[in-house]
Amino acid sequence: MDVGDTAGRLVRPFTLTRGRTRPSRADFTLISTVTAVDPPPARAARCQPEHTRILRLCAEPVAVAELAARLDLPVSVIVILLCDLLEAGRITVRPPRPVSRIAPDLDLLQKVRDGLGRL
């Protein structure tokens, strides 16, 4: 790898976000589900190529962490780009489903522990 490849990779995320380092909203976690709005709003502005790639991947619901992995970009950059798309009405975001508040069956857990101890 030459120095130009390394330098380009370090600069690119900064340029993708137009110098922004923080998201404009707090709607996104690693496991938030993002889905593209179909059809896009009539007032939708042209997107930069990365926005378009995100929209293609979001045709079906996808987690923020998976988007970052598929696009090979830092999660922080993906979140900033997702904020742009959410504010433009191009995507919807769903928070992760809450974990059940039902208390675990302690008797069952004890039996599992005992069974594992006998192995």
C-alpha cells in the first residue's frame, strides 16, 4: 500500500460528511432499523453517491451496523449520512425492539445450570 492510498482513506470519510463530525439527530443506534421510503418524496433533493448506495441497501429494513459493514465506512459517518436522508424524508428509522421485562424462570435456569454442571 502506498502513502496515497492511506492518505486518501483517512480523508474520505471527512469529505463524505462535508466536514461534519457529529450527527444532527440522536435517532440512530447500532441496531436501529433503517428503511428507504418508496417512492421518494417529490421534494427530494439529489443525493451524493453514498446516499444513493445507502438507499439501495435500505430497500429492505437493515441495521445501522450492517450498513456500515456493507459500505466499509465508519458507523459515525453512516449515522451522519442517515441523518441527512431522514431529514430529507428519504428513510424511516425504527428503534430496536425493547427486551421483554418478564422475569426469567429461575427454576428453569437452575435446572439448566445443574445439567451443565453434570456434563
